[in-house]
Amino acid sequence: MNKKMVIILIFLLFSLGGCIQDYLVAPEGTTLYVNAYPTTIYYENDYSLITVTAFEASGRPIRDDVTVYFFTDLGTITSEAKTKDGKAVVKLYSDKREGTATVKVSMPGAGEQTVSIEIVR
């Protein structure tokens, strides 16, 4: 192998290493808690903090870097966040529509939970 091919191989290995990550899932028996604060926000330029707390069956907070997925039917929200010290936090932003936003939170291996936020004028 010549020097140029070795350099290309090394580059490819490092590039692929960034794509190959552990797909972390919650251990069996993990419990999810989801909280919104505040639970009522204004329909324009406001937000609610959505906090997910996850505990393993032993009662310890779940490990870091487990992905939590977020979905909403009203407003806008970041689609995912990673746990840190057992928690993942995102913001639900109002988008000039009124109603009740239902935020669904999903964590592989731990199931789903929902929380509702009122968006008012």
C-alpha cells in the first residue's frame, strides 16, 4: 500500500467512527416522569420547559446520553435531547395558535408519557 492509500484509509476509519455510535436505550424497568413548567403559556412568543426525569428500577437516575424523543400537536418543540444526570429538558414554543398542546415523550426501552400545556391568548 502506498502512503496516499494509507492516509485515505485512516481518514475513512475516523469518518466512520463518528457515525458508529452506541444506540443507548433505557434499561428494563425504567420509569419516566414528564413535567411542564409553566402549564399555561401565551400563544405568541412564550414557552414551557418540558423536563423528563428517568429512573432505573433500582431508583438511580438513568445514565447519561440516552436519547429522549419529543413530539407535539401544537406549537414547536425540539425533537430529541440526551439525558444528563437522569434528565432531559427541551422547550415547547407557542406558534400563534391557541389550544391544548399535547407533548408526547418517548424513550427507547422505557415507553411513552404525555403532558398537556394550555396555550392562551
